[in-house]
Amino acid sequence: MDVSRVYAVRHSRLPWILGQAGLLLVGAFVYFRIRGLTDAARDTALEHSRDIVAFEKATDLHFERAFQRPVETSETMEALANWVYIWGHWPVIIVTMIWLAWRHRPDFLRLRDAMMVSGALGMVIFVTYPVAPPRLANLGLVDTVTENSRAYRVLQPPAFVNQYAAMPSLHAGWDLLVGMAIFAAATSVTLKVVGCVMPVMMAGAVIATANHYVVDVIAGIALVLLGHVVALALERRRIRQGTEPPPEPP
């Protein structure tokens, strides 16, 4: 093995990774600030939440109470749901994107593009259709995250969070994208299992903690799958143009 060549290849990644990090930080800042535009639309958000509940009841999708019942009767289940909701989103996204950027650039770009496309579409919905989450909609559901954990307010400070951005659930949707990326890039069975299980756990946690409706989760999944289709189209264009980065050497 040519040690000097491996050293040069590894260190040439840093400018590219730093550039991608800068792009994602700008995107994240814009995402959170736009989410805040509808923070004052309480009455409209509550009206929309009532419409969602009515739709769920009409279509037999009103399962929020059933999802929360186990966390009400078990401290272990409540702690697990809170833990998944808090630590299974941004921390997992950041670690996964660092790993992909360092070792699996094509998978990183696919995930980046899918998140940015779905995030942009999500912002349009947040602004035009604010929705109060179940915990704020007078449905008798408990906000287990806020009641029993302060960590979430550290990870997502109130100044950057719009509490009326329940629709769609990008918590569930983006975790699905991350799980798909982990599954595609992983070479071990363990990581592939993580990629499969993590999105399922997050989809359950966002409902069990009264942060999203069932319909929010369905909408979030549909939105990110659309973003993934766009990301695949962009990937094919890079391949045709010869700009798709090759997999990094181990």
C-alpha cells in the first residue's frame, strides 16, 4: 500500500467535507428560522389540528391514544419513547452524515439532496398550513418529552422551534432517509438492522410522545420519498456528467 497516496487521499476529503458542512449549516439555519414564521398562528393551527383529527376518525387512522397508552403505564416505555425522539433524530443525522461524507460520498450526496428537497417542501407546508401537535390540541394527551426531559430544549432551543409545525413529520421522514442511507452504505448486518429499525422506532415515538399525528407521519414519509426520487434523478445526472464522486478507499 502506498502510504503517502492514502494520506493524500484522506486529507483531500477535508475541504470537500467542510464545504458540505457549511452548506448544511446554512440550510439548517434557514429551515429553523422559516419554521418560526408561523409560530404565532395558534388559532389557525388548532383549527387545522381539528381537521386532521376529523380526517383520521373518518378514515380509521386516529390511533394517537393507543400509541400513548403504553408510555402512560410504563416508565420504561416512556423513557424509551422520549430517548428515541430526542436522541434518535439530530444526533443520529449528524453522526450518519459525517460517516457518509468521510467514507461513502455517493450515499452522502443522495441523503443530502433528499433532505434538502423534502426540507424545502416541508417549509412551504409549515408556513401555509400550521398544525398544532396532539400535545397542544386539547386531546387529553401528555407531552412526555417536555414533562420528563430537558435535553430536547438544549438540542432544539425554543427560539429556533415552531411548535405549530406538526405537519408533516420530518422527524419520522428524515429518520427514514437516514435509515435508508445507513442500509445502503453499511457492510455489516448490525448496521443494516439499525438502518431498518431506527425509522420504525422514530415513527412510533413521535406519536407516543404526542408530538405528531398518525397522518403527520404518513405525510412525512411521502414527502421524503418524493425527495429521495429527486435525489436519485440528481445522482443519475451527476453520473451522466461524470461528476459523481467515486466511493472512498478504505
